[in-house]
Amino acid sequence: MQNDPRSVDAEHQRPSGTSDELVAAVGRLSEALEYIERARGHLYTHHQLVGHADKLLDDVVDGLRAAGQDHLAKHVQDELIGANVLAGRWTFQVVEEFDDGYYAAFRSVEKRIRDETMQGRRHVFEAELKERRRTHGRPGHEATPDEAR
């Protein structure tokens, strides 16, 4: 397969007859998925931060008891330790629900559209952008890792 001069390599070239508008739309969908990936990462960060804070409350309870504040230690223990962050859910359940629901659906839609329009190729828009923006023949501007060797 000959490389389309608009792309850095055959792996990322647009299928024959694909319009600029379609490449741009699929590129935007991929960008949207990247934002969802980042949101998912933040959700995992939230999960870990809340879990760490909950674990720190053990030290708070111990410290309050050591300071003779048993009633406050009991209040922290009863109200905060092990409490749900959302109705019926700890953060691991929030993460699982997100992963199995919206995240899985988003990835599935993005893949279907990419498969049906770009023959499954990823980052077609970006590959063409790179080809337009790089300085041909200049070190550090190679199209692919093979060209950099």
C-alpha cells in the first residue's frame, strides 16, 4: 500500500475517498475520548484520595481517644469511617459503574465509528497534522521512528 502524502505512514492514512470533513469529525471523536480517558484518570485519583482520607481517619480516632475525647472519636467513627460517598456506594463502586457504563459505551461508539469510517485506523487526523507541520529532512522531524534511526 502506497503512503498517502497527507499522512506520516500507511498505518495512519485515511481510507481512499474519505473526506476532510469525515477525518476531522472522527478526529474530534477521538479527542473527546481522550478527555473521557482523562476524566477516568481523575475518577481513579478521586477513588484513591478518598480511600486514603478514610484510612487517615483511623489516626484521627486514635488521636482523639488518646487526648481524652472519646465522644468526638466516636462521632468521627460513626459518621465518617466507612461511610458511602454517594448513595449506597464507596468510590470503588462509582469507578466500576463508570467503567462498565458510560466509559465502556463511549469506547465502543468511538471504535465502531473508527472501524466503519477509517478502517479501524487511529489518529488519522493527527498523522495528517504531523505531516503538514513537520519540517521534511530536518533531524527531529522524522515521520516515523524508523526514519529517525
